[in-house]
Amino acid sequence: MTQTDTAASVVAASVVTEAFSAPAAAEGRRGADALLEVLDSEGVEYIFGNPGTTELPLMDALLARPQLQYIWGLQEASVVAMADGYAQAARRPGFVNLHTAGGLGHGLGCLINAGVSNTPLVVTAGQQDSRHTVTDPLLFGDLVAIARPHCKWAQEVTSAAQIPILVRRAFHDCNAAPAGSVFLSLPMDVMEETTTVSALAPSNIDRRAVAGSLDELARMLAKVKPDRLVIIAGDEIDISDAAPETVEIAEVLGVPVYGASWPARIPFPTSHPLWSGNMPTRATDINARLSDYDCVFGIGGKSLITILYSEGSAVPESCDVLQLSSDVRDLGRTYTTKLSVLGDIKVSLQALIPLVRKHCAPTADVRAAQVARAREGRLARRKGLEAKAQADMAAPVATPLVAAFEVVRAIGSRAAIVDEAIATSAHVKSLLYSDSARQYSFLRGGVLGWGMPASCGFSLGYGRAPVVCLVGDGAALYSPQALWTAAHEKLPVTFVVMNNREYNVLKNFQRGQAHYNSTRSNRFIAMDITDPAVDFIALATALGVPARRAERPADIAQLVEAGIASEKPNLIEIPISTE
């Protein structure tokens, strides 16, 4: 290229930039431009959306701000789940833009997931032009009423001048503990309206308050014998980036650490000798596990979630409960607590640890010996699982344990894991052995269709890093559109479909009820995905993602390794047995 050609290219580029430059506030600009100005100053990287007519002002304004990348999902449930995954990975709010009442309705299931996981999201939806809502136009609905039950608050913007205050308020409030979603309805005429209002500047808010009564808490913890105390590590540890502090206090106390029964994350290194796995999901089983202890120290709230009813309390009457949480709603909510303290997990643990160390000094040797014994037990449990998996390797179809073992072995510590494969998830969690406290994420909310799109968001939140998505065949059919987004964005996500061609979890639940007709007859209505069977290889290929099938258990690890190494979106189908 000549110097003349280079100069011409520079001039052409500057003309294009000038043509699409964002208008200054003093000159007046559209509400859509004011919105993007605020998003840019709040550090937003991505807008997760699916556009319709009411979003056209926003889409047009985006031409002037190429630094704000639009992540295009083909269905609104996938859009919300992508933003959820991004926000969890990046530890910052995700921004969502949906289309009218229908699009908001599509996204509600994943909005429920985000609420249960305390994911900070600013959710917006385009609304019909307010000048003709009296005529009941197409796709008009009361968006605020639809969103309000599933968000911290919901409001409609009624003028372009309100945009800076309301959008900044949304970012502040979604991130305040307990984090969650907030919702803004954006009428089309408001987005087109001209305003000279200032976009204002971002506020600097430090919410990391240290809990009170920490010396009293330290004394209570130190009084319990180390073999009679247990820590339950909740999701707030990850939200607060407090895994190192959680490890330190566990080591000072010399006590085992369990994860939540139905977690969003495993916020503790699974290779650590004090890691003891996740709590079970039935109250009677949790009670049996905790019966070995005199005291439970819950770090973070909502850690003893149950699924099916079983009689009795999850916490034995003989077991004291101590709590540290940033969520005031959870303190003493379900179980009587001897002491609950409210504060940010990380800074509160940093203040608590020296106090605990002081009170535990007389028994430091005993506690160190507990850690050494735990290391031996951890290795023995792991070897037992490996031996069982190896014994099943000769089966013609992979058992759930073998599939989980081979996938986890192939992943190692090379990639984050996003798990929505319920048939194998318990095995996966028990097999993890990583120094990272951020490797594993799970479907905390329970609404299916989260895993595949959330994996795209996690990859973006981790800087487009490799992610392995484990998903059941049933769950995969809720949001296969995510495959297209992964291909479109060239995200290094390896989608692993655990295919047992049935709703295996539901069948097993029914089999546990002796009085059910289904149990006695071994017939289950609407639970077999066999007539016709779903061709996941063809489905992935149609959406632009190359796919392979693991024909034998011995093929699984090499396919997963190759998928991760490709640094491209890919899908692996693993047929699994229905044991």
C-alpha cells in the first residue's frame, strides 16, 4: 500500500467515525444516545439483547459507540442467561435489552434464576410509543407489573431527561446486597426524544461494611472442639471474592468445609484437604450429616436448600448455628441462630481471622493435626471414586459416573465449568480437584435452559476464556439458540450434552414414591425423548457449531481435550446410561 493509499484510508475512517459520532449533551441528543452515554461511563462492555421495532432507536445509536458490543441472542431467555453468566464471571452488573411484553415474558424464567443466584442485572425492555398506548397497540403490556415480582424494583422511564438518574440508580441498586435484577421500561418515543440533560458522573460507593460482634463470634467458634465444628461455604463467598479468607479461617479452626446443597458456585478450592463436598438436598440427609457436629458456621446465606419434602429440620436441635452474611433477609430466617452477624464476607473475615487465631492459640497444634488427617481422608475418598469409575469403563454405554469422571479428567484446571447436567452433576462435584475456587458454576435457580447461554456469558466475563458447558439432553432443548451466538461470537465454549434420552431425574423421583402408579407399572408419561430421538449433531451443525459423538466411554476424554484445545465453539454428545 502506498503512502497516498494509507492517507486516504485514514481520512475515510475519520469520515465514518464522524458520521456516526455521538452527539454532545449541550447540542441535544436522543434518549437512546443518553442511555449509551451512561452505560459507557459505567464501564459496560456488552449489551445482551434481541432487537425488535421498539429497540430500533437503541440499535441506531449503537453505531456511534462501537466500544459497546451488542451480544445477539436469538431468544430472550437465552439473552437473560447470557447476561447472568457474564455478571457472575465478571463480578459486575450485566445489561440486558429485551423486546416489549413478549420478550420480557420469554426472559422471565432466566430472570427468576438470576434472582435466586443474586446476580446483579440491569434489565430493560423496549415499550410501545406512549402516545398511542391508549389504543392497545400490538405487543403493548404493563411491563412494570410483569417484571416487578422478579426484580428488586421496576419502573417505566417517562421522559428522556430521567434516563441518567434512573439508569445510574439501577446500576447502584442491582449491585447492593442482596444483589439482584432491576427493571426499566423504555418507551420508543422516550428513546427518540431529544434532551440536553447531563449524563452525570458515576458514583463511587463502598458497600464493604465490617460485621459487628466479631470478637464474640470468634470466642464462640474457638470454644467448639475442632472435630465438632463445620463450615458451610455459601455463594456469597464468591460474590465477595473471599475464597482466600475462607480457606484461611478454615485452616485456623482446623474444621471441614462443605458447600451449599444446591449452589451457584463452589467457592472453595476442591483440592484443599478440608473440602468435604456439597451438602445433600433432602432435609433428613442434611440432618444426618450435621448430626456429627455441635455447631455449624454458615458463611453466606441460603446454603441449605432442599428440593423434595422430607419430615423434620435440616439442622439437628443439638447443633448451634452461627452465621455471617451480607443478606439481612437470611439471618435467622429458617433456623434459630446463636449469633448472626451482618457484613461483607471478605472484609468481615479479614477482621475475624486474627480474633479467631488469638482465641484458638492454645489448641493450635490440635487443629493443625485435624488438617493433616483431613488430607488423608480427602485423598482416600478421591481414590475410591476413581477406582469405581475405572471399574465401569468397560460398559458399552458410559454410566453417569464414568461420563463425569472422563470429562472432569479431560478438563483438569484448563477451563471453567458451567453445569446444567443434573444426571451427572453430583458425580462432577464430587470428582472436582482444583486449586481454583472459581472453576465450577451450577444452575442455582433450577429453571432449565440456563446452562448453554450462561456458558457464553461466562466466557465473555472471563475475557473470552475457554468454558466447558455440561448440559443434559432435556435442558439443552430449552435454549439451543445459544449455539448460534457462540458461533457468531466465536466463543471457545465446549458444549457437552449428557444424553440419556429421558427425563431421568423425574423418573427417579417417581421411583422413590412407592404409592405412585408409575413406580408400580414402570411406565412414565412424557419422560422419554425417543420418538423421535433428537439428533444433537445435526442440531449443532445447523446452528454453525461442529459436533462429535463419543461412541465409547474411552472416546470421551480425548474429544473433550480436543474441543478445549480448538479454542472454538464445539459440541460433544455423550450417550449415558439411565442407571
